[in-house]
Amino acid sequence: MSTVTTDRELARVEAALDSLLSNHDPKAMDNIAFRGHRFDAGLAWVHFPEGHGGLGVRPELNKIVEERLRKAGAQPQDPSTFFIALAGPTIVTHGSDEAKQRFLRPMFTGEERWCQLFSEPGAGSDFAGLGTRAVRDGDEWVVNGQKVWNTLAHLGDWGMLVTRTDADQPKHKGMTYFALDMRAPGVEVRPLRQITGEAEFNEVYMTDARVPDVHRIGQVGEGWRVALTTLMNERTAIGGSGGGTARRRGPIDEAIKIYKERGHGHAHRDDLLRLWCKSEALRLTNLRASQAAKAGNPGPEGSIAKLMMAELNKKITELSVALLGADGLIGFDYTFRRPEDLSVDGSEGGVRHSFLRARANSIEGGTSEIMRNILGEQVLGLPGEPRVDKDLPWSKVPRN
């Protein structure tokens, strides 16, 4: 891209910011209302098309938007709306114009919250083996099945749902992606209590739930291709949550803080330094991923960061608990509760929580084993594992 084009895009974003802030003071108005004006100004996702929350410019300019709006007093994104980072790029890439007009704005403002309905009891790591059925009935689809490990589904207004619409096709085909109304008749959400005492995860049952065809995302039978957009963005979002792109940020900060406060001297110093170096490598990987992102469809850096974050978080939180000594065993509330968002505080209680919660990092968004397969085959070009069921019709694939 030429320097002239680059300067023109930056000037356009700056002008849109000037206009937005001169007409709407984020400190003097409701956050949802301000985010609505921001969407209308094309400053929600600047790399999205005009009319859909963007300006059609390069994605790294989103950083300038966030920095200026934070300085102007705008509130950060509500942690309960995490899934806009997955649903937004998926809908803008594969959705119809009607779907984009219906879903993107209330998703960005936070008026409607989203969740993800991918994994099933018999199809977790083998996502393409899912069995939730959707049968066409005129202008609607009738859905029956069960999903599991659905984060914040108890808060969701809409769910990203992938179904089986043609059982006679191979398992990577015959899948179709929908936006599911989580309040619709026939949709039931049940909590799954975790080792932390929380029930941020859920299982979702669909019994003759009806989905209008206008809420289909992508073409019939193209659910796998659409879902890949969601999964790539999920891995980038999860990978980035373990350290971000700023210096000295994330779980390693808390480990350093405890090390200094507890006066450990040289004990554990080498372990802490090794983990700091790995955290810095993760930070730089996230930085490269954010710079290389293309209109909501990240490259392999996101998958690399997701795998590294999952394994690194377990090691860092293990060290943090060890640094706490006997205090690491007490003082955490295991009472059953339904969380309202995904935020975790930075107190010592937060470290105990993070130690337990980090177990899930190596499962959610693709297990570490699956991530290694993906990176080995698709990034490094290594031979793939034998897949005897790849070309079989889904209905003939053996299942437990």
C-alpha cells in the first residue's frame, strides 16, 4: 500500500473521530448510545465495509480509534460482550446484507450479547463430527440437538450455531451455520459447575427450536467454511488474552508482583525469568498477529499464540501459587455462582482462581493436541494424520 493511500486512510479515520467526539461526549452519555454513534460513524471495526460499522480501511487503524476514545473518556468494551470478536467478523464475511443490518449494530453496542454453540458431547475436538440436526421447513429450520461448554450462554441473546443439514455428505460438508435466538421456544440453557465454583460454561438443548432462514449465516452446506472464520478469530482472541500486546501485561505481572512482595530472593528466580521470556515471546507474537490481521480473518499467528498462551498460563499460575506458599491453599470462594462476564481480578484471590481456571485454556477454542495438529499440518506442512472417515457420508461414520 502506498504512503499516499496510507495517509489518506489515517486522515479519514482522524476526521471521523473528530466529528464523533465533537457531536457526542462519551463522558456525558450512556455507553450503549455512544457505541451506537460510534458504529454509525464507521468506527466500530474500521476495516469493515461502510454501512456496517466500518470505513473500509486497514485494520491496524482500530488501535488509533481505541486510544483516542479512551483518552476522551469512552468506556472499554463490556467483558460480557467478548463474543463480538468472533461473531462480528463471521457475519460481515459470510452473512447476507439482511443479517449484517440486523445483527452487527446491536452486537457492537452491547444491546444484544452473543455466545458460541459449537462443541457437542460426542463432537468436541472433532468439531466436524457434530450431530445437531437442522431440517428445512418452508422458510424456517427445525433444530434438535445438544451443545456443551457454551461460555456465558446463560447471558446470551443470540448464539452462533452450527448444525448438520445433510447427513449424506462427508462430515466436513453438509453443515450449516445459523444465528440462534437464545430466548426462542425449545432452547434450554443449563449450567455446568466448574472447579472454581463458577458456572460460566453451560450446556444448551434445542428441542424443535425454529430458526428463520433469514438468520442463516452463509450458504446451506457451507457451515464448516463459515465456522473456520469464527474459530480463527476465537484463537486469536484467546491467545491475545494471555498477554496482549503491551509490555509487562497478563499473568506474568502477577507472578512478578508476588515474587517481590513475598521476598523470595533468589528462590524461583530462574523459573520466573524463563516464564517472563516466554511471555515476552507471546506478546510479540500477538503484536505480529494484530498487525497481520486481514479484515477479521487472522493468519496462523493467532493459532500459535492460542497454543502458547494455554500452556504458558498453566505454568505461570502454578508458579504463582507456589510463590504464595501455604496461602495459596486458602481464601478462595468455591460457592456456586453464575458469572456476569469473563473478567478476573488481579488480587491474590484472583491468582488462586486463575490457577484453577487455566486448566480450561488448553481445551477451549481447540485443545492443545488439536492445535499442534493444525499447526503441524497447515503451517509447517508436515504429513497429516490418517483420516479414514474423511470422505465417508456422515451418516456412515462410526460414533460412540
